[in-house]
Amino acid sequence: MSRANTSSVDMEDGYKLAHYGKQKMLASQTEFQTTNSDSEEQVINARKAANLALAKAKAKKKAKMAKASRKKNK
């Protein structure tokens, strides 16, 4: 694999992180692809549900971190 960056800074971790993010994005895109244009509304609803689930998980994690922070600062 040739590297785009030729500087002396090692970017291997950055490349791994970018690759992981790209894989996650492609997986979520293929999850919602359909061959039928009639089911477009279902796809939109599925995306809404998936985004809502991700938002709930993020909020739950954020609340847990805030609780831990409050407990630490007592």
C-alpha cells in the first residue's frame, strides 16, 4: 500500500481510523439500499429509526459520563 503522506510523522493510526470510519459508513449505506423505488418511504423510516437509535445511545453514554463526572467532583 503506498502512502499519500510522505512526511516524517507516522500516520498509521490515522489511516486505520479513517478506514474503520469508511467501513462503518459503507455498511450503513448498503443496509438501506433497495432495488424497489416503491419502498423509498420504508427506507426513510428505517433511516430515521437507525438515527434515533444512535442518538439515544449517544445520549445515554453522555449521561453516564456526566454522572461519573458529578460523582468524581463530589
